[in-house]
Amino acid sequence: MTGPLPAYDRLILLGHLGRMLEAGINMARALQALSEQATSERARDVMRLLLRHIDSGRALSAAMAASRAFSPLEVGVVRAGELGGSLPEALRRLLSHQERDLGIARQIHASLLYPTVVMGCAFGLVIFLGQYLVAGLAPVLHQARVPLPLITRVVVGAVEMMHRPLPLFFLVVLSALAGWRILVWARSPSGKTLIGRAFLRMPLVGPVMLSVETQRVCEGLGILYGCGIPMVTALNQVADMCTFEQTREAVKTVASDLQQGVRLSLALKSTGFFPAVVIHMVGAGEEAGQLTHLLEKVSEYQEMQIRASLERFAAAIEPVSIVAMGILVAGIILVVFAPLYQVIATLD
């Protein structure tokens, strides 16, 4: 059994488990009830696996780690809750974290839905016009023997090739090989680094991604450190949650600096990755002895930044998508009708 459970399934599982434990239900009975209630076969299998580990005398955190269905953050928080005798409280913290994380992910998906649909419709319309309008007018343009612009010759040639099985087959094979090669490169360390750097530098997407990564780091640190896990251990666990290689390297650098005796705020500043507001709030938390509280406040602040950035992104991307669709459609029409006007002028 490999691969983590979907975020929603983990949210339901840990939330229900925490409530059952608070109600006084023992661990084995709670897991048995959750396995019977699970709606997916994958979640049911995970519940049964956890139950077998619990029945054999293992702790819940060890069972979660063995299943490989949970993140290092979730395993670490549950382990800290077990050691501190406050497992329901630890599960409540995880539930709050997962609800916020899932809410942000849903808002990001909702912000990307509109431009995705618009651009998909635009490309579909372009393909439709190319297959029927260009294919129908291509014989007329050939018979007229009128000099065609380069872009028109390219479009007409592409449409004609789509109706020939052998060139189309080679095009599909070459595209598949190129896509596979790009996918292999994207999963390599150098590919992940370059893609992450490109995303973080994009005008509209970059600030949102930086806020998401910062919020995830601060919230993870606040939960783990608040549960009694040493900061260096918490940093190493949070690094595994990061999406981009740049964030992961920055967090690991902070962990290394802390082992050398550097303060957390100074270590964050030395990376040059985290925003100044985060650094100053963490520094204030260190000076006041309320680092956990300030990390939670930083996480809440970054969450507000993410939602505001997503609203700005959605407001900016809607007109951009409409304009891009108009340019695509106008381009394919001009490609066809510009030489058609030349044909009519020649006949006149």
C-alpha cells in the first residue's frame, strides 16, 4: 500500500478519530467504526491496516508511518500527542490545519477554473475552425494560385497533414516522446528547481505561490513546535511538505543554521526567501517567548494574503482570458479571410 490518502479522506479520518477519542471511545473501536464508514476502498484499506497495527500493540503514529498514507507533519503531530498524553488535542490541531489547507487548495482551483474553461473553449473553437473552415477553403486557395502569407501556408499545411494518417501518426509519436522526455526532466532535481524558480517569478502566480509556501511552513512549524517537537526536527519534517525545491532548500538551510546556534528569525532572513513581515513577527515571538503563538499569527496573516492575492488573480485573469480567446479566434479568421479577399480581388 503506497501513496498518501487524498486530503479530504485524511481530513474526515483524523477529524472523526479525534472526536471519538474525546468521547471516550477506545482507539481500536474508533478505527473499526471508521473502516465501516469509509466511502472509498483505499480509505477502508488504510483503516483496516491501522487497526491491525493497533491490535498488535503498536502506537497510532507508528501505524500511520507504516501505512505511508499520511504526511510527515501528521505523523509527527500524532507522535507528539501520544508522548504528551494529549492525542485528541493534537488531532484537533491537525483538523484545523487540514481544513485551512483544503480551503486554500479549493480557492486556488476555483480561481483557475474560469481561465481553464475559457482557454479550452478557445482552443476547441480554433480546432473546429481549422478542421472545417480552413479545410473547406484550402482547395479554393490552391486553385486560385494566389501568393499566400507564410502563416496561412503553415495553417493550411497543418490542416492537410491532419487528414493524412501516416504524418499524423508520426506527429503523435513524436509528441508523446517529447512529452515523456519533458516529464522525466520535470521530475529531476534540476527540472524541479527551474520549474519552481519560474513559477515563483511569474507576475501573478509567483506572489500567490510564495504566500502558500510561507503559510504552509509557518503553520507546520507552529503545530509541531506547539506539540513539543524540537524546532530542528520540526523544520526537517516541514521541509518534506514543501512543493518547490527552493522552499525545501531554504527550510533545510534554516534547520542547519539553528543547529549552529543561530536564532530562527536570523536564519530565516539569511535565506533571502521568506518575506520581511514573517521574519519580524518570528523575531518578536522569540523575544516575547511566544514563538508558537506568533507562528500561528504569521500563518493566519499569510492565509489572508493568499485569499487577497487569489481574488486579485481572478479579477485580472478573466479579461486576459477573454482577450486571449478573441486573439486566437481573430487570428484563425484572418489567416483564412485575408487570402480569400486576395482571391476575390484577383477575380474582380
